[in-house]
Amino acid sequence: MTNRTPANIPTESIRILLWDIDGTLMRSTRMDSYKDYTAPMLEAVFGTAGRLHEMKVSGMTDLQIIAEALRDEGFTPETISERAVHLRERYMFELERVTGNGQQQFEVLPGVHEALQAAAEHPHYRSALLTGNIEPAAHLKMRLAGLSEYFELPGAYGDDSYDRRDLPALAATRINQYLGTNLEPHQFIVIGDTPNDIACAHHFGARAVAVATGRMYSLEDLRKLKPDALLKDLLDTELVMRTFETL
């Protein structure tokens, strides 16, 4: 196994930043615009979008969204998983369709580029994605946002599990293998904007940094859930980096 960490950095000082995408790094310009591509995907693969149009999905994985949308239509997680290849292909077809015709627009949130760049320049930090998006959709969004360069490490994605609490452990296993290390859970920091981001971090034993940049949860909403750190946004790069250093 190749060790891809700098030789002069003690392993115990490394911190892996696990970034959520939607509501944390970027967001769509319209509320609930994910339905523009999710609904036609469900209709093409399963013949129905189920209860998708009445759902609020912030913090859920894509597999969880699909299972919840179809729960009254006779589709079990097992039958959904059996169609995983078709599901991914159709999902990406619909996402590329709406992003290509301008129907779906994304905006990088203020301070994100600066925070990612500061982390990239710091010898103790590495960044990876931990997101509810299926993996190819996550990478497409990063390319559209111009953020791909910051995420060379493997991460964990919305097609890995129906339960977001599983994702940090999956990401840690992949990152340890990639780096040739054996990092402990407390060396991982999950940054996200929803209660599920906080819950998945604490379930694994990682640190949770909550940012109140999503549409669904305010600073006070997130504070009640006792993240390890809480930020209004990512605008103050020095504050962001100081926050990481306290964890």
C-alpha cells in the first residue's frame, strides 16, 4: 500500500475534511429544483415518481429519497438496488439534460472557493466529498462549479447507502486505503448544513461542523443538535480555518 501523505507530516496531525455538497458548497438557484431530474428518472425507471413531489429531502441520500418516494408503490430497497445500473444511467441522463439546457442552475456559496483553497494549502488538511448525491452526479456538480481540483481523495456518496450514517465510515475506509494510513474517526471532520450531517458525523465518531447556509435549517436549529462547531457561513476564511484547528 502506497503512503500518499507528506513524509514530514505526522499521521496523527492529519485531518480529513468531509464536505457535503448541496447547501454547503453550492445550491440550486430554485427551491426543490432537484425534482426536475429526479421525477423523470423515477418515472422512466420505475413507472412512477411516487410521493416525491410532496417530500422534503434535505440531508437524505439519493437512495433514501428514492426509497421514500416509492415506499407506497411496492418497491423495496432490494428491488430498487436490482435496478441500480439503469437508475444511475437515467439519473445522469436527466441531470445532464437539465444542466445542459440551463433549466438547472447551481451557484457556489460565498467563501467556498477561499475555504477550499486555504485547506488545500494547509499541510494538515485534505478534502473529500461526503454527499447524498450519487457519485457521478457529485462529480458533475463539482465540474460545473469549478471545484473538482479540491477533491482528489475518494469519498462517500448517495448510491453507497440508504442511511447517511453509513457514509463517514465508508469514506474513512476508502481514504485510509488511498493514503496508506490508519486514521482514527476523530481525525475526520464532516462539514454540512443539515441535522443528518451532524448525526452521521457523531455516529462514526467524527467531528461535525454545521454551517447555516442551507435553505431548511437556521443557525439556531443547528445549534440545538450540538455540533462540535457552528458557522453562520464560510465567508470568513480565517474563522473557518481556526474552527477546524480547534477540532
